[in-house]
Amino acid sequence: MTDDIVEHRRLIIAGTGISGLSAAIYAARSNNDPLLIEGDEPGGQLTLTTDVENYPGFPEGISGPGLINDMKEQAEKFGAEARNGVIEDVAKEPAGHFRVALSDGDVYTADAVIAASGASARTLGVPGEDELMGYGLSTCATCDGAFFRDEDMLVVGGGDAAMEEANFLTKFADTVYVAHRREEFRAEDVWIERTMDAVDDGEIELLLNTELTEIHGTPEDGIDRVTLVEHPDGHPKEKLDDPATADEVDEYAFDVGAVFYAIGHTPNTDFLEGTGIETDEDGYLITEGGRGGGQTRTGVAGLFGAGDVVDFHYQQAATASGMGVKAALDADEYLSERERAGELYEAEIDAAAADD
């Protein structure tokens, strides 16, 4: 490559969510000189959460942004560095190091990379969504359900995640409503059966062939109602947009105190395609796993995965933090082995500089 390299780093961490920051704290304390690239969602999903009550060590809870800021300060205290920027491409070079290109044209090299870039919750783009995210609208029932105890709650979705979140929310809600744009659910039979049992018990009500079109409320007072559309043949939004069927769509206001999106996540892994890394069919990174060391290793030597970019199941702050710690420890072992073998790219740069 002929690009001017901004800097070579021992370790680059993609993402500044809780997984990336946990990795940075451990990596910095191991003298691995980590550089964090913040990405297009600095701080990750926790920055959308007003209050976090289930992260260990905070009996009174802590705000999501507050937790992220404290962790970033802790990482920087030990020598980690963070910069704004979005990684556009990562490539494994023949010498064994990585070339990390940012969207602004800056290029770095690194001996190891931790992908902690997370997974972005899918949203609907309806009016009220941006203003009320974190103020009654959530993408994580486990994180936020308890804040809306005794409220009527709406879950949007029809897959496993929607069924799981709806059942979880019955612990807190007066009634949980599930809005799904079709007649049939996409969830596994076991989740459908559990949901139908809750329907029989009066804990869940189904709003089939129904879609959400607007969320009403204020950040100060939260959500007070939503606008829903329904058509007996399903996909009512499409039919509402079609003049031939618009009159057949029923549009109405519906009172709820909280809305939970459960329409899936998109792992942020596109920037790693140039490495040849292996992902599952949904784009989540495949790591070694298991019980011993090296659980966060991918099939690309020196590239490690942590947090929601790997974990499609738990997707909790505490589990993401733990995976970040594992990735830092695995990266430290990898870097130490390469250093002992004299294979770190930094040594080559030093040698070239000595010849000048």
C-alpha cells in the first residue's frame, strides 16, 4: 500500500460501547497502547438508555451515557486513546499486521484488532421515534421493562425476540400488546406456545395485521399513545400508501405507556469483509468460543470479536463488558507471542526509521 500511514498501533479497538471500553481498560493496563475508533454510534446502545439499573455496582442505577463516560475516562486514565472516526475497511497485510482505513481517508496499521462495533437495533423511522427513544421507547425489554411497571406496553415484532420480550414484560406490565404486521408469527413454535399461554391468561393481547405509524408523547412525560393501522390481509402500511386500498385500512389511536421494538439487530461487520472473516447468516462474527483461553479469537489471526457484534442472544451490558475483557486478554496473549517471536510490525517500522 502506498497510503500515508497516520500511525502504527499495537492494538486498535473498533467501537466505544461498553464492550470496546472494557477491552480498552484491560488492554491499556497491559501496555498494549489501544486506540479506540468511536464509529458512527459513539458509546453504543447504552447512550440511548436514560437509566441503567441492572449493571453491577450501582445500587441506585446510573445513566447509560454516564456509565459510558466514566468507563471512557477510566480507559484513558490507563493510557487508552479514543478518536472520532468510522472504520471503512480492515485488511490483513502479508506481513501479518492490519491496515485500518477510516472514512475520512486516514489510515492506521495495527498488530491486532478487536471488533467491538456492536449491533444496531432496527427501527421503523416513524414520527416520534427519534424524540422518544430512551423516554418510553426502547429496543431492550430486559434493560428497560422495569421502568414502566403497571403500564400497558406495546411490543412491535413477530419473531423470537418479540415473543421473548413480550413474555418477559408480563412481569411488569398491566397488559402487553404485540403488534405484528401479518397474521402468522415468524417465531419458533416454543415461543408461540408460551405467548399463546400468556394470551389465555390475559397477560398478552395480540394485534395482528397491525403496524405502528406514530408515537406520541414528550421526553418529559414519556409516551401516552401510539397510532396504529390495521388491515385484515396484513401489511397495512403498504395498503395505506396504495390509493386502491387506502380506504380499507383502519387507523386508530392506542393508549400505551411504553413501546419496545423487537424487529432485530444488524451487526456492524461490513468493514471487516476485506479480512475474509467468517460470519453467520445474519452477519454476526463467529469466534472460537469454548471454555478455555482464546474464546474471542476469530478465524483471522490477530482479529478478535466481542460484545453484540458476536452475541446475538444475551445482548446485555454486563455480558458485553465481560466479552470485552476476554478479547483484551486474548489479544494480549497473541501480541506477547508475536513479540517474543520478533514478528510485531512496529519492529519493522523502527528498523526502517533507524536506516534514515
